[in-house]
Amino acid sequence: MYLEAKETARLYTILSDKLGNDTAEAMFKYIDNKTERSVENSIQSLATKEDISTVRKEMAEIKTETIKWMFIFWVGQTGVILTIMLMFLKK
């Protein structure tokens, strides 16, 4: 952290010598604002514990629905196979 502050101060000195204090200060304010907005946007897109628990509940509901439909499909398939077998046995 100390090195970053030291390097920033050195960069500010170099830029203020070349471009002037006002321009260097404006550049640093722009970079600071841009960095803050970027961090705020990143924080807003992070998931919270509530988001994760909501997703887990939705996944559990989807799992039970899938199991229910799989059971209905298996029962239907068993019925079709038994019907076909009975048709062949009657002939």
C-alpha cells in the first residue's frame, strides 16, 4: 500500500511538472471517480446470502418437479411396453 501511495505521488509530481497542476489534478480526479464507479458496479453485481438461498430454494423446487415428471414418464413407458407385450402374446 505504501508503494502505491509513493508511486502515485511521484506520478502526480511528474504530471504536474509536464501538464500543470490543474490538468494533473483533473486527471487524478477522473481516474478516482472511474475507479469508484467500477468498484460500485462490481459490488452491486455480487450475490448475497439471500440471493444464494433463493437460488437453492428454486433448485430444490425444480428437482422435485423433475422427479415427479420422470416418475410419470416411467409409469407411462411401462404401460406402453406392457400393452405391446400383451398384443404380441395374444397373436
